[in-house]
Amino acid sequence: MEISATIVIVTKNRKEELAKAIQSALKQSKTVEIIIIDDGSTDGTAQMVKNEYPTVHFVHSDKSCGYIVQRNLGARLAKSNFIISIDDDAELSSPNIVKQTLKYFKNPRIGVVAIPYVEPSKENKILQKPPESGTTWISESFKGTAHALKKDIFLKLGGYQESLVHQGEESDYSIRLLNAGYVVCLGDLDPIIHWESPKRDFNRMDFYGSRNNIIFVWQNVPMPYMPIHLIGTTFNTLRFTCNPTRFVNRLYGVLMGYSNFFTLRREPVQKQTYLLWREIRKHGAQPLDKIQSRLIDMR
């Protein structure tokens, strides 16, 4: 039977949450390939998957490389050109999500579909949802726990930047995708449920999130916009941090981001790409028809 899509789940030491994610993937109405990339788990994840879900493609890494590296590996291993990625603490809320997602890729401009999601631990609001139905809405980025992408475009653009290690790969890929003439589309789909595991490491998230905010500007923002964008990003990364420990982690991340200026090469996008990306980020999702002519100039 022909595979419609590949579902990639990267996991580390969350075998109970992972089981829910796998079960929701197995219930999809479309025939899917399921790839589990184990980023160095030590909690019995490998044995659980092999015993309870023998039909999934399981890959174990002895060394923890981070989910960005492992998502790239999952893309290279995928047999389908359509990859749906969810976190190990998320699940597909209905069996129709893969089927609903694939219809968007009929448009050759769409490189990523941002899938709606909810986070029950917060306000339980549906996020990443288009403003209205009947129109193809374009976003400046997407959430890593709930997205689908075209493998051929993804690999052509080099995948996620592995030097980021953790956090921020979505914005970096989105602006490079836009620079190549493709877009991130908001899918009008059934949502993914992101349970947000209590095992998350906020120290790691604060450090890499702050570091990668700075790296994003250094690598992607063209002149003459780079200096002012860098100042604004530095200020905004630090100003909302009230907890002293988290502030120190973020400050350290910002400083390490600046230090990477000496090791990471600048490859800024075209000015018209940056201005369009900024416009969508500032004003929210835009109809594809509205920006179509500007995309043609970028290809």
C-alpha cells in the first residue's frame, strides 16, 4: 500500500507521553510511515517501542544530539515527500489530520503547513489557526510541535540549521523558505494537542532560545536593517524576565549569541524577503493572493 505521508516524532526520556503520540499516529485514516527518533533515552523508551509498536520505524541514538539534528535525520529517512512532525508530548486529535493536511500541498507555493494546536495546560485556545475559512492564509513562521513540510524543498534548503541545537529553528527555516519563493500556510484542520511535558528543561529553553534569537538576526537580516533589528531583539529577549535565574540564563544566551558572530557566516535574505516577512509578522497572517506577485519576484 502506498504511503501518503511520514510522521516523525523525536523523543527523549518521555516514554509515557510518546506512547500517546504513537497511538494517535497509528489511528490516521491515511496510510502513514511512522519514524521515531530516540535522542539518547535512558528510561526504557527503546524497549517500550519495540515491544508495543513493532510496526514503527525506530532509530536510537546513543548520543543526545538535540531534536533539531534528529528532525533532520527523520526527514532524510522519510519515504514520503510529505512529513508531519509532532513532539513526543503531543498527539493528533483526530484520524483525519494527515488527510486534511495533504490537500494544502497541491499548491506548489506551500512548503510548510502550520497545523492548529491547543495547549491544555494554558488557556486551551486553538493556536496557529487561519483567521477565516475559504482563503489560503500565510504566516511568517510555525510551531515545531505541529507542522508538516515538503521533504524535497526542506532538503534542498539544507533542512533545519543544526548549529541552533534547540529552539528557534522554525523562524530560521521560514524566512529562508520565503526567500526561495515558498510560504508557510496556516491549515484549517483538526488540532494537535500539545500536552507540554512537565519534564521540559526551562534552563535549556531560556539559554538556547535567547542565543538563537541573536543568531537569527546575525545570519538572516540584511543591511541596513540588521543593527536596529539586533538592538530590538536583544532588548525584547531580556525585558520580560522577572525571575533572576531565568534572566541570568537568557543573558548568558544573548552573550553567547553575540559570540557566534565570529564563527557563523552571515547569509542574509534578500531585502524584499525581509520586508515581506516583517510585514506578515507585524500585521498577522496574510492571504496568499495578496502577496502572490511579490513571491514571483523572489524565485
